[in-house]
Amino acid sequence: MQIPVSIMKMEKSCEDVSQLLKSLAHPTRLMILGHLTAGPKTVGKLTELCEVSQSQMSHFLMRLSYEHLVKAEKQGRYRVYSLADKRLKKLLEVIQKEYCSS
């Protein structure tokens, strides 16, 4: 029996969303992504906002880049990070609205 294309697409989407939610499951990664919803930031600024060491921030950003959640752009001597997907920005904005507003 052949599986309908729509079910195969749904299964693939579920796998993709599951991976995304795993990435969001760490508080610091979630905080980094949350700060990036406001716009691009340097490593130094993200380190300051998240109150982690530069070494830790580099590790987090490397993983988020590997997972295609952030992208980096060289601006002069700085690397500036931003969200890689507008769907992610929408999701993070909903999370912020529902869980972070007073």
C-alpha cells in the first residue's frame, strides 16, 4: 500500500518542527533567539544580554547556525547574527506575547 503524499508531507513537517522545538528547549538558546526577534545583534551584545561568557555564546551560536536558525554576516570586524527564517520570528513573537508579557 502506497502512503499518500499529504501524509508523507505531514510526517516530514512533524520531524522538522520536532527538531525546532528541541532547539528551543534550552533556556539560553531560546533567550538568544528571543533577543534576535528585535533585530540583528553582535556576539558581544548577545553575550551581554544573555549574561553568559563569550565562549558559551560562541558555542550556542555555532549550534544555532548549524541548525539553520540563525545566520551570520560579517560587518567590518564584527559578526552580526540574525534569525534565519521569518517563520521562526513569528513563532518567537507568539511565545513572547503569551509567556513574556505582563
